[in-house]
Amino acid sequence: MKKHNYSAGPCILPQEVFEKSAQAILDFNNSGLSILEISHRSKDFVAVMDEARALVLELLNLEGKGYEVLFLGGGASMQFLMVPYNLMKVDGKAAYLDTGTWASGAIKEAKLFGETVVVASTKSENYNHIPKDYSVPADANYFHCTSNNTIFGTQMKSFPEVNVPLVCDMSSDIFSRVLDFSKFDLIYAGAQKNMGPAGATLVVVKTEILGKTGRMIPSMLDYQQHVSKESMYNTPPVFPVYASLLTLQWLKKLGGIAAIEKINEAKANLLYNEIDRNPLFKGTAAKEDRSNMNVTFLLNDEAHQEKFDSMWKAAGISGLAGHRSVGGYRASMYNALPIESVQILVDVMKELENKI
């Protein structure tokens, strides 16, 4: 039976990425060697890294605008400390927007480096919406936000105009919608939410913001070191970078971010419309802040849970259980999830209604 993968991450990837990755594990570029064993300094892999970095800039429309692309290890959580290490001045301060678990994790790390101002938080409402009408201190060294909140199903639909460097954790909606990415001075994202397998972290940074902190930064945590070596300062995560390249190639062939945005909007509308129509279900996030990537919803009557769970599992749906912080259900609909899988879930929800 075909599986419909709603996992929040590691996530579904395009079928052709699985197939090409599998072939590369057996024989990469007809070299007689696996992608898992080739030297990261080999001509074949340097070409992979160069193309992946170039494709990121192309898809984000950042070519020739002073940005560098890095593929690093450590996950997005490592960026929680790399960002303040590289951007918060000695005796400086940073501003953060608290919209969920990962944003609060970033705030926790930043506090180790200096004054950290939380400009707004929705923690008291269990992060069910995005704060509005907050101000960012003009003397902050940077402002950090999280574009999409995987656990709570909220997404920033707009970003504030600020006069300080704008930093964004885009782990769970990178490459999913059209934005003016040049508004951001630093973007980071764990690959495993929408771009590739676990093990690589994407960083896109405007180089002019670096080297201004007055801090001594350990080499492995210094963006400038990684930039100077074209993301090859140490052994990169070879296989995740290769799989990410394949995903970026797939996205370009599809028509780029503008094309996938239309598909993602259609998927989100299909599921949200059913949640709002079906009297058995309700959404958890404020409607104006609903995420197109992570749809969180509950049963109005938990007495129906056992029946609903057995039905969606029987339909081949996987990874639908909600995070413990919210409960209920979470349908993660990343770029590679086909709309046909969303229709299967909607059909199950309708079938439950008919049986009650």
C-alpha cells in the first residue's frame, strides 16, 4: 500500500530524489564508488557542493547580492548559538520574537552571549498565533524570528521592517513560498524539514554583516571561516548535501518557488476547508496565522479518536499524530507531499463524519 507521509521531519522527499540517491549509494557518477565513500575533496563532490550552493542563490533570487551559502552540520539548533556568536557584539544585545518551541530554544542560547530582548511572545496562549504590533529596539545587533512554527502550526505571513540585520529560522518552510529573501541578512534551515535528509543545515548569509562583534569565535563556529573555504572548511555532510542538491534540481525543474507555492496553497486550502466544514474537527491556530506547512487540528470529541486513528492508518497515512504540546493531529505538508495524499486524508475525515 502507498504510504502518505505526514511526518514533521525527517520529511517526505520527491520520489526521483530517493531513486537517484539510491543509485548514487551504489555507484556515484559511474565512478565505481558510492557517494558514501568518495572523498569530499574529489572533483565530483566539489561539483556537487558548488552546484548546490549556486542553486540555493538562484532559487532564492539572491545571485549577485552579496550572499554566501553554507552547508553545515549540527542541525538548526547549532545555529541558535552560531548566530549570537557571529552577530551579537561584546556588550551588545539582540532582539527575538518568541513564537514557539524552536524560537524559545534560540532565545535560551542567545542569553548566554548577552542581553536578549524578547520583543513579543505568545507562550501564554500556547503559541496559537503570531504576535503583532511589536517594536524592535533600534540598537539591537540583530532581530531573530522563526518563519514557521512546526509544532504549533503557525506561520509568519509578513515580516517587520527593521533597521537592524534580520535573521530568520526557516527550517520548516524554506523554498515553500515566494518572499523577498533579500530582506533577510541571515537565513538558516535544517535540511530535514523541506530540503533533504537529516544531517545538513543550510545557512545563507550576507557577508557584510560578519566580523563586527569584537568576539573571539572558535573556528568551527565562525561563519567567516566557513565562507572563506566555500563551505568545505571541514568534511561536509556529503550525502545530505547531495540529496539536497537533487531536491533543489527537482524544485527548479518544477518551476521554482513560485510553482511550488501554488501547489502548497492548494494543499493547505483543501485540508483547512475540510477542518472548518467538518463538525467533528477544529483547528488550533488562529486562522490568519495558519501554516501552509504544518496543519494542527483536534477532534471536538475525543471519544472518536480510536475510530479516526484506525481509519487513517488503514488508509496508509503515516505520521499524523500531533506533538504532545498541542495534542490531536498534525499534518505536515512539505513540498514533496502530493495533493493526492491530502485528498486521502480529507476523504477519511468525511468518512468519519458519515459514520458518526
